[in-house]
Amino acid sequence: MPETTTKVLRERGYWHELDAEARADLLTRGTAAIFDPSLREGVLEIIEDVRANGDAALLRALEKFDKCTLTAGQIKVTEAEFAAAREEVSDELLAAIRDSIAHVRRFNEQLTAHGDWSFETAPGLRVGEKVSPIASAGLFVPSGKGSYPSVLIQLAVPAVVAGVPEIAVIVPPVPGSGGKVDSAVLVAADELGIHQVFRANGPAGVAALAFGTETVPAVRKLCGPGSPPVTCAQIEVQRFGTAGVMLLGPSESLVLSDDSADPRLLAADLLNEAEHGPDSTSVLVTDSPELLAKVQVELAVQLEELPEPRRDYARTALGRNGGVVLTRDLAEAAEVANAFAPEHMQIVARDEQEVLDRVVDAGEILLGQHTTVSMANFVIGCPAALPTSGYAKVTSGVTANAFRKWTAVAKADRAALEATAQTVFAFCAHEGFPAHANSVRARLQN
């Protein structure tokens, strides 16, 4: 493997030479922290406090973890705060918020363009589905390392397009602000007509959405990216009947590339998700050692241009957590991508379609070096709240479909009843259900 003066990317070696332990070290990122027994114990204490004590527990968590002392009347964001937020957001940011909302809305409207459906599956037998929104949704928007109106947009627009009648939002206060909720997040919510916004600590806020408090309404489904404690809380409250989305954090990306890539742009793309936090993961998969050598040089330069703490976050995401895997060809590179099942994935290859055809497990796939993760996060319109930690193998990003449900509908006439009766009788006899059989037999006797 080529030597470089400074190796930002952890060089993990060739995929076919890695043993099971080395592969697991890369593939099981993030889950150890989320499922840590001591973290779970602490999160459960917060959840049980909120379940038993409602608003009082929310205020305790805010004081303990966010260092702000509030009253129950300050949990919900007021109309005056929404109005003040409008004055604090620049015209440029407001235009960006509106542009982002428009793109995400258009994407999700395509998903909801076709509603109820039915067809005749046999003479006299019609089957189909009735599509309807869930009754309520809770959205968690993080606030620890920065301000994220884009997260609110990515979660709320799909819920609005789906037609969810009740949407509640939890936002932790801006650190050191004494309880202030980020103005840009409030403006994004206001643009969407959402005024059920509450300030609360992460895990406590998740519990409030699950159980309801004197101020925060209980919801049927909740989602939103966050720290391991927030993610752990979302997992735990599902035991009490609130649906969730698995898992939305920590951030991660994988770039699959051959030697046709511009190493300077490739380095910039690797840093994109790497700067999120110390628990982020950024991975390069390539069949070109020569490209790797050039990317290492570019990364060393670009990393030093980042301010702290983003520089330190990126160094950890590219080093301890992520790195580079070399492969013998792009077919094997696609195998690595499917095993990793990344949240964000970019393909940079001469024949990107061939690689795309081989990749089946990824939250999103961005093609070419003109399609950046930052574009996808803020404006393209594709979902940016995406499954992490390998859950892209079994689930998808947050779209309007996450807030809708499909109810099967069927109707049979007498001819269809007669045509299917013998099949019903055979299963009833085998499985021991005489009443099932009688429900059909009674109709045939009329």
C-alpha cells in the first residue's frame, strides 16, 4: 500500500484479507454505544421519571442536563417566540428554508400521488388497500452540536404531506442560552404551520412524546436523529406501544470510487459527514491504491482547514471509526457497501450504473461528484433522515410513507364465496377451526 506523509484515513487493508473480527470492527459502528447497558440504565431512569411525573420530570432533566431552570409554562414555545424568531432569521436563510421545503415537498408528493387502489383478483372477488395517515407524530430535532432546521424540514414535510393531523416537535434548548429554542428551527416549523413545539432534554423529550405530559401530547409514532442517549430512548419507549424508526444516528457515509475520481473532491466528500461528531463514521472503498494515496494527501490538507471541534470530529470519524477498505475490483467494492449498509453513499465510477445495480443496501445513493451529501441533506428533496448502523438492510429513510398506513379492503360476491369455499374448508380441517368453516358453510346453505 502506498505510503503518505500523513494518513488521515485509517487503512484497514484489503477486504478479502480481513478476518471476521476486523470486518466486525468496521461494520458494527455505533451500536455498542447505543446498546450499552449502563447508558440504557440511565436512560430508563429518565423515561420512568417522565412517565410517572410528567412536566416535573421534563423540568428536572432540563435543569440537570441542559443547565436551565424553567417553569411548566415555558415548556411549550409561545406565539411571541415564533414571531421573534422571524426577526432573527436572515432573508438568505429564510429563502434557503423555503427552497428546501419546496424540494422535499415535491419528492414526497410523488409518493402520495396514488392513494387507495383495488382490482378484481378473481371473478366476483375484489381486493385492494385504503391509505390513511397515522393520527399523530412526534419529531425530535437535535440541538447539541449546532442548529438543525434542515432536520426539522426533513422530518416535518413528509408528515405534513402524508396528512398527519397532529404533529408535535421536541427541540432541546440551544446550549448556554437559558432555554432558547433555535430561531431557524422555529421559522421552519412556522412555514409548515406547526406550532406544537416543545423545549425538552433529548431522552426526556422522547419519553414525553411517548407517554404525554400535562403539556406535551402523546403521539403514536416518533422519530428523529440524535445522540446515543436519544436513540436509546426511542428504542426503549417502543416497549410501551409508541412506534419508532430504527436507527437515525450517529451520522455515517461511504464513498465507493474507482480511479476516475478527482481526489480533491473525494476528500471533501469524505469530510462532509465526518465533521458531524466524534461518533460519526466516514469510509472510502476503492480498488485503486494510487487513488488512496492521493486522497490521503488531500485529506491532510483539507482537514487542517476545518475549525475545531469539527476538525477533531472528522479526524475520529476517518480514523478510529471509519477509514478505507481496498478491494480487488468494483464488484467486491459493492459487496463491502452492502455489508456496511451506509446511511449516505456516493458512487464515483466510470460505469456508475453497473455499480448501482449491485448495491441494494444503502439509505441513499448519490451518483457522481456533482451530487454531494450536503446537497442531499439540505435541498435535493430525497430523504436525509436515514437508517444508520446497518439498518439500511431492513428499512428506509423518513418519507411520507413513514407516516401513512395501508389497510387491506376486500369484497366478495356469492360466486366468489362458492369458488373459494373448498380452499377454506381444507385449511379449516387441517388447522382445526370448525367455526371458521361454519361461517362459510352457513352462507352456502342459504
